[in-house]
Amino acid sequence: MDRELLRQALTKFFAGLALTALLTFVPAGTLRYPGGLLLMAVLFVPMFVAGLVMMKRAPELLRRRLNAKEEQLVQKGVIALSGLMFVACFVLGGLSFRLSWLTLPWGVQLAAAAMFLVGYALFGEVLRENEYLSRTVEVQEGQKLVDTGLYGLVRHPMYFATVLMFWAMPLVLGSLASFAVMIPYPFLLVQRIRNEEQVLEEGLEGYAAYKEKVRWRLIPYVW
């Protein structure tokens, strides 16, 4: 096992866990925030398990995803806005619980947790299908076109999975205010996808024909 990769992965995992906990429970004013605890569980337990699996079966993919740095200016903007939405979602979730403001029933929160896990499962399947999957927009050396499985349904199944997860998170927190912040997320992806497809069409053999074969970019029969 690569000890340096393990150290790097654990450092980022616990840093993310600590930051998310601060953003959620400080605004809530308590650790006894059921929605916050539920989201921490469905977010970080599968993440830890997935990291262990990738460490064993696909260490290079894990290394690329940990060390990726976006170079495209358009993509940097999309990532920055997504990060702001992420922060606002957790802070508003905590405040909504603390102030009993526009909160949702526990049954809705549980259903949203199930939806979040479905998104996680789809994300994991995309990672399994595409060994070249990166956090940045790029064409890697030796990269081959993947057009089967989920890629036979939509051209960007990873982004579809993130839409499910980003929309589910505020509902797990039980906050309509948080959900309102997350509603525009798919529209951010439109710009990212258009830029990414331009890069792929220029650098990945067969991508232009793949676009003709698979019409839908993000959501089947919608766009």
C-alpha cells in the first residue's frame, strides 16, 4: 500500500469532515441536529468506504482525483460557485434547524437520504466504468472513449449523479432555504459541460461520433 497516498487521502477526508461539521453544527448551535447527523453519515461513511476500495483497486485514479487542479478558467468559475452553494447549503441548514425556519418533516429527510445514496451509487458506477474519470476537464494520455453502461444513456452520468446528491443534501438537512440555494446547480453544469465537450471533441478520438449516438448530455429525454 502506498503510504503517502493513504496519508494524503486521510488528510483530505478528515479535513472535509471537520469543515462540513463546522459549517453545519455551529449555525445549528448544537450537535443534536438530526438532519445534520444524518447527512454526515450518508456523506462520509460511503466516502470512506469508496476511498478504501479505490486505494486497493484503483490507486492511480484516486491519486489523480486527489491531486487534480483545474486549469480551464470557465471551470474554475463553476467550481468556485459550486463551492459557495455548498457552504450556503450547510450554513442555512443549521440556521433553519436552530430557528425552526422552513423545516421539512423527518420522512422527507429520510427519503432524501435514500436519494443521496442512489446518487452515490451512480457516482461509484461511473468511476467503475471510466478509469479516466477526472475532477478536471482534460484529455489524458492514452484515454479511450467510454460509450457503454451509463455512458450509453447520457454523455455525463457523473454530473447527473451529482445533481441528485446536491439536490438531496438540503432536503436531508430538512431545510427549504438550503434547497432554494441548490436549485440552480444544474444550470452551472450546463456551462461546464459545454466547455468539457469542446475539449473532448478536439482531443478524444471518436467523441464527435459519440455525441451523435448519445443525444442527451445530462438528463435523459430532457437535455
